[in-house]
Amino acid sequence: MRTGFTRLMVMLVALLLIGIWTTVAGRDLARGVASGMTTPFTHLWSGFTERVWASAATWVGRGSGERLRQEQGDLARLRLAATEVEELRRQNQDLRAYYGLPPRKGWRVLLGEVIARDPATWNRGFRIDRGSNDGVLPGCVVMADAYVIGRVEEVQPGSSTVLTVAARGCRLSVVLEGSKNTGILEGGGVGRWLQAPEGVVDFLPRETVVGAGELVWTSGLSGSVPGGLVIGRVVPRPDEDAPVLEVVQGTHGRVWITPLASFGRLGVVAVYCPDEPVGRL
């Protein structure tokens, strides 16, 4: 009887232990199965979120770069527009000055652009985009900044060559402001590179009274150039003690002048053309 009871107790303890082990093992198995089932989805979601964040970061960086490039382009365009506005303002000032030239009966004014200029001979001459097709003739006087800068030397159908008042070979009949005496202006020539423009008024009466700073303008006596156009001012001779007027061989007087036209900045010039062809000088 006692043996049977003992066997029964052993069996009950064994069953209890088996039940406990089964319960624990079942939980671990369930947990493992659940983990195994959810692991692929967990990895998939993790990869998806990582790709989303990477794409977002790339998109944000790309958007910032594009915005930066766009802003830089806008800034460059604004700078270009400001430069163009300044250039237009300067051209408008030049055009207003040229159109402000006094109207003269028998003369018309043509505006032309400088299209060629040798840096080595910048004060001797240049080329403009007006020619015989526009009515330009050899000998026409050329203005810059409302001052005479030269004369047309050669004419082609669509362009002309201009000799400045500083070049030898450019001659004009002129009058002095104070005495009203007339003489012949010729360029002083260019002895060295970048030499300042200058000219000589020759064949003045020997008794001419003249002082430094007097204006020199066109006489208009020849009929080929309008009178009263300002060319430059009388300057002292190189020798400080020498009088402004140099008497040449005891027969006639000579003075040196400096032109008032801006030789350093030439973009647009004005050409006085006669309505009817006349002789030069």
C-alpha cells in the first residue's frame, strides 16, 4: 500500500515537472516563432526608413545647392544689368551732349561709333562706322564731348578714317579767343608712345597778343568746317621764360595748344557734314 502511494506521488511530481517544462518551453517556442516571423518585416522596415532618411537628406542637400546656384545666377544677372544701365547712362550723357550741339544752317550732324583704334597710336587717329553711304566727306570735322577731335581723312562706303588734331596732316583754319586773329592749326605729331595730344597754331600775325589759357576755335572761313567749334586752349612754350607767342623768322607768330576733347575715352563721335560739298580747309 505504501509502495503504491509512493509510486503515485512520484508520478504526480513527474507530471508536474513535465507540465512546468512544457509550459516554459512552449512560451520560448512561441516567442521564437513570433520573433522568426517578425524579423524579416523588422529588417525590411529598418531598411526602408534608412533609405527614406538618406533620400530626404540627399533631396534637401540637392535643393540647397540648386537654390544657391539659382541665387548666384540671379546675382550675376543683377550685376550685368547694373553694368548695362551704367553704360546706357553714360551713352545717354554723350548723346545729349552731341545733340546739344548748336544747329547750323547748311550743316547736319551724324553720330558714329568708333570701331577701330590702334593702342600704339591712340592719339593720332581712329575709324568710325560712318562713310560715304551716310553722306560723310573727306574734310568733315569730328567732335568728341562737344570739342573738335579731328577731321575725316579717308572715306569708304561704310566707314571713315579720322585724323585727330594731334596728328601731323590734320590742318584747320582757327581763330584765337582774345585777339580774334586767325591761323592754321596742325597736329604736333607723336614723338613717343602715349605722348599727350598737342597742336601748333602757325601763321599768326607777329603782333598777335595772346595769353596762356585762351580758347582756340574753328574760324569757318574755308566753308568746309563750321565756325565757332572749340578745339583747345593755348599753353605756354616749354621754356618758362619764353613768351607764349613764338615769332618765327621774324615773319609770323606761332603758339602751342592742348586739345580739350577726351582722347582717352572714345565711344561715340559726331561728324559735321555739309549739305553741299565744298573745298577743304
